[in-house]
Amino acid sequence: MLQNLRRLELPPPRVLAFILAVFATFLLLEGYVILRYGFSLPPPGLSWFDLLFWAALVFWSVRVEVRLPLSASMSHLFLFALALVVLTPPWLAPLWVFLFQYSGNTWYKQLFNRSQDALATLAAALIWGLFQANPLYLGTLDLSAGVGIGLASLALFTVNVGLVSLVIHLANGTPILEVWRKNYGWFPISYFLLSPLALLLARAYETPLLGNWGGWTILFFLVPLYYSRFYWDEKVRLEQAFDATLEVLMHALEAKEPETRMHSERVADIARDLARLVYQDEAKAQEIYRAARLHDIGKIGIPEALLLKADKLTPEEYRIVQSHTTLGAKLLKPAEKVAFGPLVYNVILHHHERWDGRGYPKELAGHEIPEEARIVGLADAYEAMTAGRPYRPAKSSEEALKEIQDLSGIQFDPKLVKLFTQLWHQNPLWRDRQAYLEAKEGSVSRSTLPQLFSESASPSPSEPGQRTSGQ
């Protein structure tokens, strides 16, 4: 017995504490609702066959979930959970969601997925019940069902996604806004457009359209529901393909210019930290990080002889090297509408502009330069100074900082120089290039790091991660 306990897999203490807190909260609220509304199986108006049928739907919905990038998954569980909320007493839908989920994870992941899904469903059930007990009218029009299902679905989505995002953050430190951006930013429209279908499923089950049993209508709807998951799956695959393409492009550039190994990644790390201070917005900072990874992509079109030349470039050679900004924008132009937004092109095209207007390619000055390009330009300059080039030795971190400060208001935005100095004195990993390279040696890109939790379509976590039931 003691040996089994020692071998029991446990998450980090704070993650375990959070999971147990979610489970305890569900138990307390479920117990309260049962005491308030009374407990009877099967509940009035439903048979054991009805309960088993809906249990099978809950199990099936989670079984065909779609995996999300940051250790989460999504499924159609939310639809069946909301339909059960409409059909049954407030305590039954949460209990069924907790008991009849597909289980393929370690015990604590199962516990979290079941508990958070059930807690989200319970919130939806209480809101639905509130509108049934207190009808909402617009003149003679009863809005209770429509408003009730809308707010119930909102509550389910909010609780589900909130708990899943928080546990992912606790498990591996991924910022909550990044979890939202990567896993859910594209999802709410799809979720809320599908949510009214739950009310339709419940009403169709109560009023059979085929064979004197409402289940036939539900089974008929399973066909389009099953295939709708392929839209989500394709969206996730496109995101993963985007990240993979980004890595391939960076590796191609580093292979062409090995002297600047890890240049783009270090520039991106500096730019992201600086963007966090500027915007106080993790999603925006991550967008700038991605753009910074691509800022020099145009160098793929520059002859290696010029990139690696040890002597000073001639004016004509320098003009050719400068063209990497416009070449980069042209290179990625075909992906403008499907993969890259304006911010990426601003960074690629304008990261060599100067505050005094003597940069290239457009000779923009001051605030005419897009702010994201100013951020990446400063990060790029610091990285280049401390990395050195074939034609000049590397500067020390202190020397590079001093030069950037001296060029405040000349080459760089004074406000950004002040924020950069503040960051530099916090001694981030990127401050010293050699330390940065040693720390990154053999590391895996963040986009490929394994995650602990995942989400299911009903905003709920199901695997090493969390799941959302709205999915």
C-alpha cells in the first residue's frame, strides 16, 4: 500500500492544490443544489433509458475531442451538457458530466477535467433555472428560453475556459493571455453560434419528430456535429503548420548565415520583453515576438558572399544588403491574408528605420515608424552589437547599452531606450549573449514544448491538459 502511494504520480503542489479546490467546490455546490431541489433517480419525466442515452452522448462527445496546441482539447460536450441542463433538474447535468466522461489520463488530470466540466455545467444549470423561475418578457414575447440558454452557455464557456487556462498557467507558466490567444482566440464565435442548438436538441428530445422517440432526432444531428469537428481540427493544424513553417524559415536563414546563430530568437526574446513593458498586453507581446523571429527573413535572398564578407561593404554591396527588408516583405506577401498580419510586415520592412529619419527603406522618422518596428529595431541593434560581425568585433553588454543610450533620440525612440535600460538592469537572460547561447543550447522551441493540460469542446480539460466544453 505504501509503495503504491509512493509511486502515485503527482502534479506540482500548486497545481494539485488547485485541482483539489476545483473538485471540492464542485462537491459543495452539487451537494447544495441536490439538497435544494431534491434527489431522485430517474428524475420525473425521464426513464433510466433516457439517462443512459444521454450518458452515452456525454461519453461520445469527449471521446472525439480535438487536441489544442497548449496541452488542451475541445469537444461538443458543451452541447449535450446544455441540452441536459434544459431537460433535467439542475443537479443532474453536472453529475452526468462528471461521471460519464471518457478517461484516458492520469488520475489528477481526470479529476480536473471532470470537476471543471461539471462545475461549468452547474453554473449553466443555475442560470438556466433562474430564468425559468423568473420569466423575462418583452411585451407579450417570452424571452426566457433564448436569453436563458445564451447566458447559460456564456457561463459554461467562461468557467470552463477560465479554469483550464489557469491550470495551464499554474502547470507550466504559460501566460493566461497566451493560453487564450493560442487555444481559444478563434473559438468563441463558433461556440456561441452552436450553443442555441443545445436548446433545439432538448426540445426535439421532448417532442419526438421520428419514431415516437426524441433520440432519433439527436442521432440525426450527430452526423453534422461529428463532421463539424473537422473545422476545429483543421484550424488547429493550420496553427501548428504556421509555427512549423516559422521554425523552418529560421533554420534556413541560420544555415545561410551561421555567424548569426540564434540571432533572430534572441532579438525576438528582447523585443517581447520590451513589448510587454510598452503594451502591458501578453498577446500583443507574443505577436511582436513572432514578427521579430521573421525580421531578417529577406536575407535568404541576399548572396552569402555579402552576408559573410569580412571587409567593409562597398556602397553598392551595402545597398544590396539593405534590400533584405523589401525582399522579406515580398517573400511573405503570398501569406498576407492567411498567416501574417500587418504587424509582421511593418517589422520586416521598417526595423532599420531611424528616429532621425536616416534609416531605410523609406527614411521614416519618429512616430512615422510603426512602434512594433521601433521595438524590434532596438532589439536587433543590441543583439548585433553584442554578437559582432565578420567586419567588427562584438561589444560587451555594457558597451552596447551605452551606445544605445547615446543614440537615444537619434537612432532610437527615447521612450523605448528608457524602458530597455530598465529591462537591462533587471539582468534578463538575453543581456549577455554567451550566457543566452549556453542556456538555449539544445533547447526546444516553445511552440513544441509539451503541455500538462488540454481542453475539450465543452470547455473542459481532459488530458494532460484541460478541455473546454464549448468546443
